[in-house]
Amino acid sequence: MATIRKVMCCCGQGLGSSMMVEMNIEKALKNLGIEGVSAGHTSLSEVSPASADLFVVGKDIAPQLQDYPRVVVLKKILSMKELTEKLEKAFAQEADEFHIE
């Protein structure tokens, strides 16, 4: 099982929605009691599979990350409930590769 130490949020420009999701990830990780994990945000054009251990994106960006090993896809990018549930699933995964939609 791959260890998740860095979570990366991506959006089209790397400025708006990805930054908001990054802040929500930090809150969700704290609420879940998960420590030692950093969160960041970037644009789709700057991201690569080596950028992080887990990627969190909106459903509009998901097709561009279909070949990435560990991806969480959000239907509602500002939903703390959805984000928290999907992060909890991601951190419980035994597999090295997964896509949670």
C-alpha cells in the first residue's frame, strides 16, 4: 500500500477552486485525525503524477487524470461532507491505485 503524505488539488488555472479545496482538505484531515499529510494546489498544466501521492479534483478535471494512480473526484467541490467521506475512503485503501468518484 502506498503511503499518502502529500495531497494535491488541481483546477484549470490553479488559483480559485483548487485553493479552496486545499483549505477544505486541511480541515477534513484535521477532523479525521490524520497527521503528517500536506496539501497543495496547482493548475492542471503544472501537475504530474510525481506531484503528490493523492490528487483531489472536480469531475470536470477528472478525465485528464484518468491515468494517475490515486485520485479522488468531487461532484461538488465545496462540499465538506463529500470531501471528508472520500478522503476517509482514500486513506483506508489497501490498493496502490484507486479512483474514488
